[in-house]
Amino acid sequence: MILERIVLENFRQFKGRQEILFSDLRDRNVTVVHAENGFGKTTLLNALLWALHGRGGFTDDFEKPDSILHEGLAAHSRDATRVSASVQLSFQHDGDSYILTRELTLAEQRSDARRTRLTLEVMRDGQTFALDNPQRRIQSIVPDAISQFLFFNGERIDHLAMEKNSAQVTEAIHQMLGLNLLRTTIEDLRHPNVRGKFLRELRDNTSDEKRNLLAELEKTENKIKELEEARTQTRANLKAIDAEVTSIDHKLDANREAHELQAKRVRLQDELKNLITRRDDVVRRLSKLVAEDGYTLFTGDLVKRGGEIMRDLRDRNMIPAPVIDSFLQELLDSGLCICERHLPPGSPEFEVVSKRLSVAPNQEFNNAVSAIDHTLGLLEGVAQTTREQLRQLNSERLELSTEIRNREEDIAEIHQALGGKNDEEVQSLEAKRKAHLLEKDAQNARLGAVERDLEGRKEDVESLTAQIKQVEDQLEVAAKAQRRVDAVEDCTRVLQEILDAETAELRPILNDEIDGHFRKIIDREYWAELTPDYRLRIRKRVPGREDGEEVAEIDVALSTGQRQVTSLVFIASLLALARKRSEIPTILKGLSGNEYPLVTDSPFGSLSIFRWGVAKWVPDLAPQVVLLVSPKQFDGDVAEALRETGRVGRRYYLAYHGPSIPERAQPQLVVDGVTVQQYFESQEEFTEIKELES
């Protein structure tokens, strides 16, 4: 999918017809849209998402999603059926040209803003064809599940690099790399119309014993479905709460009374996340140490007693053995004692040596004695090392816990300060923020309970399934139904194994892509990886505290900027693999590559020291890149790095008309030494899209 043009008409603040022609040249694949905060960057991003997926496609921070039409036009319209908002998107995909148009009248908006009118036209051989069921075709080109990886707010993409979002990462891999067909097939086989039908046939024709087990199985599976729906809803609730908290944070940051305290809170929260990550790593190392070497701490008495026994045996000259059996056997075989007396068989001397031979230890005895000596010394040394490492790690854990507690207290103080401000807006925002955080805790507790219940129910399903298979059917119709059920379950299992194997096979390939992209940006001795359970993480090596101690590999405690970089790297790596999917030798054959654009709002906001590296690398993010940037984010390192790439093909800026300029915005915009007017005083509020010469 390569974007060609977007045309907005009366969409939110974009009054009238406004358009952007996207740069689609391979060596100039970047389109930049400059805009102050509040001028319409987020609206522009959401216009693209609305065109593709309607109301359900909006980003979490898009306020008033049911108000699509320009407010001025909506307020003054005399005929709600004659005024409308629309977004038209022209793009190429698989060699065909498409024009997608989504429209909504004011009357439709007032009735139900979700019920838009959508048309999709394809041009082939000079002719235009309107496609039936356009939304289904759009879903096949760019599924809504992967839209969040293609069109996103850069300042909020860092969540992908958090452990709790590993399922989202796996979903992205399946969607972009052509594995979703397998999962869809598995879901179809498990559908009530397939597996459910055969189970009903079996239940209707089998014994009472099996019928009861089947009823229990159906009840358990229905409960699992309810729990999975509850889990999905709870996760959606958590996502919505995070979006609300983020929105409140932005409003507090923009408020003069709260800005300083809010900025301090953001900094403290980042520090708190890093401290928690470091403490968790220390706890993992503690757990590993206890699991592997903890036993040595309880061997002190054993080692002490063992040493006493060994010393006593040495004092009595019993160890090491003064004479071993092989030496005595040689004497008997030679018939000559070491004192040169003869040892003829049957002689008293021969009998004495033979008697000693029967009780003499062999060489393995002396080897065992040496091994015991070594083990006692080793246990004593390991116990001492383990004790010291435990002391150090526990001390580190306590220090980090203290630091965490201090940050939490500082954050709590900021909450008190903001809540006590003599400003009604700040007080209201802070109270709402606290309520959202409390609800988040409750939702997380609910999610944990649901997941524990799910795990137990799935174990019940396995047990019931095994019991059902053990009950033999007397009627052929029941036996046939059982065979069908077994066949469906076997197919499902095989397909799941193929999906797991394919996902696992792609992981190291994706891993190499991720690490390669990551090293282009961050010049430290860090590396990026995707874990077997599909968590994104950054690793580093830590030398041992003492000579001879092994170098440890640990997770890096990521800042917000580093998480953002890691998430961008993951998306870029996925896009790269999707493009060359057909070249990757895996189990599935015949999969073609797909090209996707990448549109990001505020991609440089939280990057700090990584801004230049990311900006230099941005053109390689995807075959086509659209950047929506504020002057504050763009000026300096970003502008210089993009200029060096020579990859910017088109530039636009958003001109704002209104009675007053938004707070902290400037009336003029300076890009590469060129100054343009970006604010115009007007009684009516609206935004224009204007092109800059590249």
C-alpha cells in the first residue's frame, strides 16, 4: 500500500477542501507536515484512520470522536442533510490504483456517527470499477489490527516495549507476516458450526456417561469464552484509562499553574519505571542464585563434619589407602614380596598377603577420597561466594526499594500540591486523574483474577477431553461423531503447531532485523532482542564484581525515549520483513510480500539524545514515511539529520485561523531558513493545509 493523496472536506477543523499529495519516490520517500501543537496534526492522522476504518479506527487520544463535521458549519447549517464531512484517500496496492471515500452528513452524525457511507473504486486498464463490500476489501489490504503499527502517535508508541504487551507484539507478527490465515482457520474449526456441530451429534447419540462429560465440557468451554471476553474488555478498559490519564497529563502540562509540577511528575515517573525495572532484574538474579546455589548455605555443618572425619582418617593413616589391591595382586602374581622373600602359593606368607588383598581398597577408593576433598572445598567456597552475592543483591534490592519508595512519595506530594492548587481546572483534572488511577488498579486486579480462572478452566477442558475419549461408544453413529470430533481436534492441534513453529521460525529472523536497526541509532554496547515469549527488550553485559566472576547479561532499564526507539525499531523491522516475506524460507509457501506506509504524529517528542539518530534513520523506516512534526520537535538535530538524508520529497504546513493563537504557539514558522505565516487572526476557527517548497 502506497499513499498518493488525501483530500479532506469539512473534517473537524479542516474547513472546505484541503489536500496533501504524498511523496512516493523511492529516493525521496518522506513527506513532512509541520504544525504547532493544537493546529491539527492529530486530526490529520485520525482523518486517515477514519477513511480506512471509520469511527473504530481513531487513536485513543482523539477527543469527541462522534463530532466529525466542522463545528462552525454544523452550528450554522439550516439543512443537516446537505452539509457533510468526507475524507478521500488515493493509494496503490498490488499494482492497482484505488480511491477510497468515506462521508458523513450532519444528519447522520446527529443520528449515529458510526454509520458512514463508504465507497472504494479500483482503476484497471483505464477503467474504474466500484467494489462491493468495500470495508472487507480494506480489511484485506490493511487490517485494523495492524493500523496501530502504521498510523500512530510517536509519543505513545513506547507501550509496545512493555512486558504486558507481548500478546500485541505476537498479533502484529501474525498480521503483517501472513500468519493470520492459520489462526483464522483454527478459529473456524473451533466454531460452533464445525466442532460444535460434531459435538452435538455425539451428545445426542452417545451413552449417559459421555453425555454428562460432554455437557460439562460445553459448560466449561462457554465459561472460558466468557472469561476471554471479560479479559478482552478489561484490557480495553485499561487501554482507555491509560488514554484518559495521558490526555489529562497533556492538559496539566499545558496549564501554566500546573506545568512545572506536571513536568517534574513525568520525570519522576520515568525514574520510577527505571528503578522498578532494575529492582525486578535484581529479584530475578536473586531467584536464580537461590535456585542454583542456595543449597550450599545449608551445607556448613555437613562440610564441617566431613572435614573432621577426613582428618581423623588421615591421622590414622587410613586415607589415602597405604596399600591398594592392584599392588598386592602384583606381588602374588610375581611370587616375590617387596622384601624379596618368596611367596609360593599355599605358603603362610602367600596366605597373609591374600588375606590383605581381600580387604584392600582399589584405586577408585583413593580417587573417591580426592573427589570428596575437592567437593568439600568447593562447597565451602561456593557457600561463601553465594553468601556474599546474596548480601550484595539483597542490599541492592533494599536500596532500590528505598529509592522506589522515595519516588512514590515525591509523586504523591505532587498529587497533593496539584490537588490543592487554587485553580479549579487543575483541581478537577487532578481529581479525575486520581480516580482513573484507582480504577486502573481495580481493573488490573480483575484482569489477574480472570487470567487465573482461565488457566484453571483450560486445565479442566484437557481433563474432560481425555475422559471423553476413554469412554467407548456402542452405536456407530456416536463412534462416527467421535471420530469427526477427534479429526477436528487433531487438525486444530496440527495447525496450531504449524502456527507456533512458523512464528518461532520467524522470530530469529525478526530478531536480526530488530538488532540491526537498533544499532544504527544507539551507539552503546546494547543490543535489542525479541524474547521467546515475544517481549521487546534491550540487553547489556555487566562484568562480575570479583575476578573470575562471569559476565552477566541483564535487561536495560529503559527510559521513555528508549522504549519509543525500541518500539519504532520493532515496527520498522516488521515492515521490512513484510516487504520481503516471499524470500523468507519458512513452512508456509506462496506468501507474497506487502509494502506499507508509516504515518507518525510527534515521532521525536520523547527521544532526547536519540533524536538525531532516529531522524537520520527515519527514511528507512518504511517504503513511504509521513512525519507530522511541531517546530519544537523538528528544529535542530532533526532538521539537520533529515537534510543530510536528502530523502524529504514533499513538505506541508498547517495554517491556523482563529480569534487567538493557541498557548505557546508562534505566529510564524521557520523551516530551513524560510519564514511563513502560520497564524491568521479570524473570528472563525479553521485550519488550512499549505505546501512548502522542498
